[in-house]
Amino acid sequence: LSEKRKQISVRGLAGVENVADLKTNFNRHLHFTLVKDRNVATRRDYYFALAHTVRDHLVGRWIRTQQHYYEKDPKRVYYLSLEFYMGRTLQNTMVNLALENACDEALYQLGLDMEELQDIEEDAGLGNGGLGRLAACFLDSMASLGLAAYGYGIRYEFGIFNQKIVKGWQVEEADDWLRYGNPWEKARPEYMRPVHFYGRVEHHPDGVKWVDTQVVLALPYDTPVPGYRNNVVNTMRLWSAKAPCEFNLKDFNVGGYIQAVLDRNLAENISRVLYPNDNFFEGKELRLKQEYFVVAATLQDIIRRFKASKFGSTEVVRMDLTKLPEKVAIQLNDTHPAMAIPELMRILVDDEKLSWETAWDICVRTCAYTNHTVLPEALERWPIDLFQNLLPRHLEIIYEINRRHLEVRGLYPGDFDRLRRMSLIEEGDQKKINMAHLCIVGSHAVNGVARIHSDILKASVFKDFYEVDPQKFQNKTNGITPRRWLVMSNPGLAEVIAERIGEDFIRDLDQLKKLLKFVDDEAFLRDVAKIKQENKMKFAAHLEEHYKVKINPNSMFDLQVKRIHEYKRQLLNCLHIITMYNRIKKEPNKFWTPRTIMIGGKAAPGYHTAKMIIKLITSIGEVVNNDPVIGDRLKVIFLENYRVTLAEKAIPAADLSEQISTAGTEASGTGNMKFMLNGALTIGTMDGANVEMAEEAGEGNLFIFGMRVDDVEAMDKKGYNANEYYNRIPELKQAVDQVSGGYFSPNEPGLFKDIVNMLMNHDRFKVFADYEEYIKCQEHVSELYKNTKEWTKKVVHNIAACGKFSSDRTISQYAREIWGMEPTLEKIPAPDD
């Protein structure tokens, strides 16, 4: 067997019968694929045959799990999200079913390379970044912890755009991920649901009617979500928009039959494309339609499932909706599904004829809200006239929620300013609905996603609400699934860990603490360093193959991969690159710790500054990489089309993780955790989960620099003056002057004047204020990297401290502290038991 194919225990054992069965089934699937229309198989045919073979191992468990829930009738949790950033499914399924080695062996015996086939699968890119990827990690953990959980979202026909870099600029192209079909989904037309828009409201003595609406059908597609080796398979249900048969035909004589059929696209556009904004609100009608579409379809499903009787009797047994909170928890992933609150009220009051008070009690006890950002430009504020037109009944309900909510005036007589701040309706040029306020009032729990973020919510953003109802506010620090982000993406490291402490850490990441016993074990340190070197070689080969760039695998791999945003301060990284470049040019004969600095991430298509930042990075790369004085001591690479699948290759190869947002702006971050788990050291500010990472590993085992939240607040009070730093720090002035003077854009000297103007005159994120400490901190990094043994000891301290950052821990806390459910590590019986 080749080195790559040696059996790794964490990948499952390849038993002889198992391998023989897999070969038989693979050949059967391949035959049925081909018998249809061709005699010669393509690589894609082989991929689909493998996917279907692996899927066969899911279906029995899937049916069995759902049957199990039906009979046991546990409380169910519904995770509502407009994004699920799933990436590829094949390898993750093999890992969770312990099929990886068996499939590898079976394919090897058939003369095929499994890795090559895995590369044919398209990413399911139904997310922008952290929020969407968090939802995906949560699904994995909920299944692995045996919770009866459902992810509900939209089946976008086009996910996050593919990014091409053309002449140094980002160019977007549509992500047609369903072009060849998706073997992991199953359409469920029998559960199709109507969703209503527009129309008007009629008030009658016997209740309220929403009439003359336009109907769009929601067609569900189910994707299996396997737990880690526990035989549980949960469901992610994504809705696709379909026009009803009657659509537009009642008045077809106006525009004609052909036009009426063509107009079906208008309805079906609802699930056409993911909005590509990260941490930014764009108040478009189509987006509001998407938000209501997923909520209305999902709530019908939730209530149908709640009412459905057990044991196959056709009678509806559970009509008493006051019991809903005992059987249903709804988690709102940010405010995007906030319409669940007024929609649930509409169903309970208008359709089920409950009193307002009873309905509101049910609603609040059922719903909980996770906040993901404090940036004001990201908060959803919908203009009232948009609502009036699109969802007139929901607007009335929101007004009534607000009217009752503002009875807090009893607590604060005469404090009209507080009432204005706390209202769900913001007055102004045009009235707007503050969706975060709606979520807080309509939920029994509100949480931030890292301790520092949750503290900021209580101290400033939602201070008024916290004072009225402090026990509503919680913290749930984010986590990542160790299945995808360690076992799957870094099997070499998973294996050297398993050799020392066994395999149980994959289910219970706290066990990584046991690695502290080996922090002085020469052999272990050597193994860890060797795996990192192998991962670097592999990633270097990948970059050479796909981007034709040659890099020095003995250099420090310094990575900043995340969405491009001013608050994430890729510009601070750029200033360090330029400073390092200038220092090498000044003293070319000195020894410099060689670095390959890689920056990757997508910019929202409408975010001009972010696109300019990409152009700056690529332009710096052009100069640095082609300067003979520099040689291979410094290289700058922009990683094109950063996505889940590229993260799985890049993160295990990283030495240094850049987490350098202005303190108080990054709610949590989760990439930071992935790097830590994969043996990179972190250079970062005291922001988001970095604070807790430093606490777990010991601050001395991270490279922490820069202003803390208090310092930033103090500077806001006194005023940030970029000029003061520019004039005081010669290396900073030199770097900024090079950017503004066209050193990195000789053919267009004024290209970056907007960026420099922003940095000098209206930089909300205070890049220059942290420059000096950042550069000093980077010198410490370079110094320590020269001492492989001391560096690797710090790496081990970091890996050993990762237990807290498993999404299993996060989800256990959500379950116990918000949903009222108890997680379990027990297996359920396999289908063949």
C-alpha cells in the first residue's frame, strides 16, 4: 500500500466482507448509471456511483431514526437559518459512518483513487461565512448528541458566487452547484406547503382574515445529517419555491397564456440565489420574501408534526397548542428568520383562535434568538411600507406586539427616550421595524456567541432590554465540529493524537487535555511537527498545481482567511507585509525568518472598499514576489475562491493564524478555533473567542497584542487621530506613502487613494492604533519560529486546550440551558440489529 493509503484507525476498519459488499454495490450503481445511455464511464460517473453506494448506508439509519422519534415523541428542536454552509458531504458521511478505509480499499481494488473522486463533488455553498458554517457544525453536533433536531432553510439554486481573480480584481461568477444533480437530497413533494404574500386584511366579528393573497408553493428537499458513529441520522429540510399551476392563469387573457407561464419565474425566483452579504443588511423586497418564505413553510411543518398522532392512527390527537413549548424549541439563527414570531402569532390567533395572551405565552416559551453581530450596518431594519404591501397582517401583529411591549413605560414613568430606544418601530424619515428588538421581545432566551460579545450586548447594544429582563440574556460561545475540522481534514494529526490518548476525544474533545502529559515528549513533538510539515508540502503542491505558484514549504505559513471586511483588518496585515518587505530591502544580508503570507476571502459584490482591499493585496504580491532581492524569504499569495473545501486544505497547513479584528467587533470567530485545533499558533487581538482561547491555553501560548475593548471605548471618547500615528512612526508613514504614491500600482499611481484616504480620515476600525504593537508582536512570532521545539510545545498547549471549542459543548449548553433537552452519547440500534 502507498503511504497515503496506509490504514488509519480513525478512518474505520476495512473488513474483507465490508470491502467486497462495497465493490458489489459500487458496480451495481455504476451499471445502472451507464445502462441508461452510455457505455464508457467518466470520472463523474464513478463519483456518483460512490456517492450512491455510501448513501445506501444512510437510508436505513435515516428511516430508523425518524421512526424512533415518531415512537418516542421527544421534544424537537428546529434550527431556523437562511444559511447552511455545508461544503462537501461524501467524506463527512464516510467519517461519521466509519466507512472511509473500506471505501478507499474497495476503490483501490477497482483501480480508482478515492481522493480524485471526492474532488468532483461541488460544495454546497449555501452560506456566506461564519453564521452559515456555524449552522452546519451545529447540525453535525445535534445528530452526534442524539437530539431530535431539524435544520430548516432555503434550497438556493445558486449559492455563494465563485470568485475569480482577474488582473488582481475579484470577478464573481454564478455558482451553479446543482448542474449535475445532488445525490444527497431527496425531494418530498408530498409535504409541499402554500406560502402567502401581498393581499389585504379583513376584520370580522369572528376573527381576522388575510385575503386576496398571491400563493407560492414551498417544495421541501431533505438531506440526511448523520451523527458520529451513533446510528442517528437527522434531517436538514431546505425549501424550494414553485409557482402553483393556476399561477397568473386566471387573468391570462390580459398578457396572454405564454406570458403567464413565463411569469411563473417571478414566484420561483424566491429560492434562486443566496444574498452574498456578510455582516451587512440590504433591505430588498426579494430578501424579505426569502425570510418569510422559509419561516411560513417551516412553521406549517412544525405544527403538522406536533399535531400528528403517534402509532399510525389517522386521528389528530394533539389539538392543545398550549403544550407546544413542551414539544418544540425554535432557535433563530440571527434575525433573518425573525418573522417566525409574528407568523406563529398569526397561526395561533387567526387560525387556531387562541387568545392573544395564550398565544404570546406559547410563542415566547418556544422561540429563542442568537445574535451574531454588533455592527450597526448589519442589523435588520425593514421599512414599514415594504411590510404594509408584502405582509399586511404581520405588520398589524407587530404593531400589537409593540403596543403591549411598550407597557414597560410603567417601570420608567416619563422616560420617553428609553421608550423610543426600546420600541420595535424606529421613527425617522421612514419608519422601520427593528428585527432584533422583535426577536428579544418574542423570545425567552437571547444569546451572544462568545463571552465578550454577550457582555457587550448586555452593556451597550441591548442594555435597555437587559435592565428590564436580565435572566433572558445568556452566552453560548461558538464551537466547531471536530469530525470535519480534525478527523476529516487532518487525519495525520488525528492519528498521532489517537496513538497517545485513544479515539474517544472525537466524541469528547475535552479529552485533548490529556496531551499535556506529552508536552515534553520528544517523540510526540517530532510527530506533531512532522504532520504539520507533510500538510504544508501537500498544500504547497495543491497551490502549485492549481495556481502555478511555487512556494517554499520551509517558510512560515501565515494565513488570514475569512470574508474581506474593514473590521477584520486585512489592511493591518497588508501594512505588516509592506513593513517586512521594506526591512528586508534595507538589510538584505541579515537573516530573516522566511514567510509565505496567504490571505483569502470573498468580498460582497457591492462592497467597493473590500474589493479594493483584494486589489491591494494582489498588487503588493506582484511587487514582493517579483523582487529578486527578496527571493523566497517573503511571498504573498491571495487564495482565490476561499470556501469550505479550500479551508479544509489550507487550515491544516497553517503555522500562524491571523485574528486581528478591532476589539469589540468580531462577535466570536470560528476560523480561529479551526486553526488552533489544527496546530497553528494565533496572533490576535482580545476580541471574540480569542479571549477564551487565551484563557484556555494560557495567554503566553498565543501572541496577543493591541487595544482591548476598554481602550477602544476610551479612544472613541477622546477621538481617534490617524495622523498622530502616521507622523510619529516612520515605518508606518513609509508604508502608507508607498501605497498612496503608487509604489504597488506603478501603472495607475492613484489607484489606492480611496483606501489611504479612509485610513487617514475616517477609519472606524483604528488600523494605525494597533500597528506598532502588531509589528512588535510579529517580531516575537518570527523569533520563536526559529526554535522548532519551543514553537511545537506551544502548539501542543493550544491543541490540548481546544476541548471547550467543540460545537458538541456549545450544543449541549443550548440543549440544557435554552431548549430544555438532554443530550446523550448513547447509540441507537443499527438498522440490521
